[in-house]
Amino acid sequence: MAIDEAKAKEFLERARKGVLKHLNEKGGVLSLGDLHEHSLNKYFIQHQRFSLMMESFVHEELATHDQSTGNVAITEKGKEFSNQ
């Protein structure tokens, strides 16, 4: 059975907003591992999809990732996006 592409895109968009909303609710900064665990447990987003999601957050300036600490921080733009 093929997955409806439109439904898949809609789900991923809800997951992106949900992950950013969770990040915001937890004070705006979480470790990459904690954020990955949340996305896996809540949205069943596996490692490869999570990596793509994180890349999109950074590219779209919705969040930042500090490689030295491993922390992800939501931006103001990310807060606005998660509340749409």
C-alpha cells in the first residue's frame, strides 16, 4: 500500500511544528539527543528523517545547533512557526 504523498507531507509538517513546540515548552534549548528521543517517541521520526528535519530547521533559521555542546535552541522565527 502506497503512502499518500500529500498526507505524508502534512504529517511531517505537523511533526516539525510539534518538535519545535516541544523545544519551546522545555525552555527553548535541549540536547540533540533529547530532541531526537522526543521526535522518535511522539512522531516515530527515525534517525535519517530526524537529521533531515534538523537540517531544515537550521536552514530555515527556525533553530540553531551548537556542535560544541550538542544543544539545539529555538529561534524567534521557530517559535512563530510552531504556533501557526
